[in-house]
Amino acid sequence: MKINKILLLLLILPLFFACDDKSNSTKDDENYILNLPPMKDHFAEHFLIGNIMNPGDAGSKISNKYLTHHFNVLTCENNMKPSYLAPNKGSYNFGTANNMVNAAIASGIKVVGHTLLWHSQNPSSGWMNSANLSDMKKYITDVVGHFKGRIYSWDVLNEVFPDGGYTSDWKTSMRKENPWFNSIGSNFVYEGFLAARKADPNAILYYNDYNTDMASKAKMIHDMVRDVNQKYLASSDKPAGEPVGRLLIEGIGMQEHHNTGVQPSAIRATLNLFKPLGVKISVTELDVLSQPWGQYSSNTAITEAGRKEQARLYGEYMKVYLDFSDIIERVSLWGVTDDKSWRARGEPLLFSSNGRAKPAYHSFVGALK
């Protein structure tokens, strides 16, 4: 009997490990990330497909094969934010960002500059808190000028509106903690975009924000972009040789950090609101939690039902984006595998930690069918 048990174990163990290998994914798996057709090719007729990069992804070229395989536009997750680039007034740390930008270009990948003006991740020295209009314009001129010709588009202004408390006028509805709004007033928006335009006339200039699916915030963004562009078109501030009718804020970035409570109809409504502005739209920071916000914020465990709902929504969102592909120029995910996400415990991305495609991936690319 003992011999029979040993023989039985010898027969069962290989089957057990074979199942285990399959569940954990291998590089031979048809659902392994590098064995899948490039997403950038899937959507080539519609829009660019992007993601984020970090210093470890860059050598002489982009060394992260996940990025080079699937994406044709990259955003520095952190290293082009003010706290990284300008720790002190008039002093810049361009080294790391230079390496990343040059590596992407060497790999044939476009680069998004993210971000010039923000209320968060500003220098710990605090110099921006007491800066004036002249300081702001010099900072933008220096940074954009340094990267001139290498940046496809700039997020000039990021998240200027809070999550509520709007008035009927966008000029009085901005975040009070924004240092530029505090020192300059609402005109910092126009002056900031104008400085960026003059520093690199070929870069596409964007305003970027989250919760754009909320009608009240979308209305503030709409009104700001409309008014700034009307002012610019009526002005004599344009660089010499600029095409007639070119807008100053040329694009709106919809971050799209969603959860399973955000319905596709709300996104469609916002795109319908923005479309008459005549600007480009980019989905700039897409990820979708596998649960509603309340469950995520209270650390509730993720369920299979939540993962299925995440997958469904990824597909439905993509169908909306495809319906507006005449104005959407890119869709950028905010991370590749769940373990690398800033919201990792919510499993928000298309690929699991072991590089295996999730149902969310299949819904994402399946939206084309």
C-alpha cells in the first residue's frame, strides 16, 4: 500500500504543477502580455495608445518591453512634475527626465510632458508659493524651451478645479491651494498657456483634469477653455507665422481614473459638451477599479463580480471613445500591470501582476468588434 501511494503521488504532482504554471502564466501562454498583438496596432486607425514610464524603463532606448510592444506614446508618471524638475527657483534637474524623453524618442515613441502648473507635487523648498507672474512665465519658458522639439504635447495646467463648490464663473471656482491662482489670479491660465506656446510653438497644449464625467466640473472646464481660446483668437499675442485660427488650449485631457460606479453615459455626455469647442480630446490616465469607490476606500475585498463589471466597463468606455475618435487623439492607460499601479489594491489595469491578460483586456480590445 505504501508503494502504491508513492506511485500515485508521483502521477498527481506533475499534473498539479502543470495547472499551477498555467494559472500563473508563462511566456508561452497566448494571454501573456508580449504574445498578444500590439494594442497600438489594434487602434492605429482610431487613436494613439499610451501609457506611463518611469526611470527604470529607460536606457539608451525604452528597455521595458511591455511599453515598446503595446504603446506608441508615453507620459512620465512623475519625473516631469515641478518638484522633480525645479527644486529651487531658477535651478533645474533635467537629467532623469532627459534620459527618459530621449529613450522614448530613440524607440520611436511620442512623449507627453506632464505637468507644468499644478497645486500638488510642487518643490518642497516652497519657492512656487511666493512666486509671481514673471516667475511663472520664466519657469514655463525654461522648462518647455529645454525640451523644445522633443515633446509631442504638454499638460500645461493640471487639476485647477476642486471637487465641488463651483460658482457660475470658472474664474472664481478654482482651487484656493493653487499657488499660481493665489498670487496671480485667474489670468494665470491664459498667461501660462501663452508662455508655453511661445516656448515651443509646435507642441500641442492641453488642460488635464479628473472627474470630467461629473457635469458640474465638465461645465467649468468647458467655460474656461472657451473663454481662454476666444481671448487668444482676438489678441495679437500669437507667435509670428502661427496658422490663422489656431487655438491656445488645443486639447482637454480627461484623466478617467474610474471605478465601477462611473457609467459610460456620463462620459458620452461630457464628450458631447466638449466637442463644439473644436479642441482635441485625450484620455490621459485611464484605469478602472474592480469595485465601486466606497468599497475601494474602505478596503473591501474584490469579488469576481467586481472583476466582471470592470471588464464590461472597459469595453463600454472604449466603445464611447471609438464613437468620438474624430476628436480623440489618444487613449493612455496609467500603468501596465496591477502590481505597478498607484491603486494596486483595486486591481485597476488590463494585466495581472504576472503579465497575464485579464477579462478587462479582452473587453478593451474587443470594443473594436
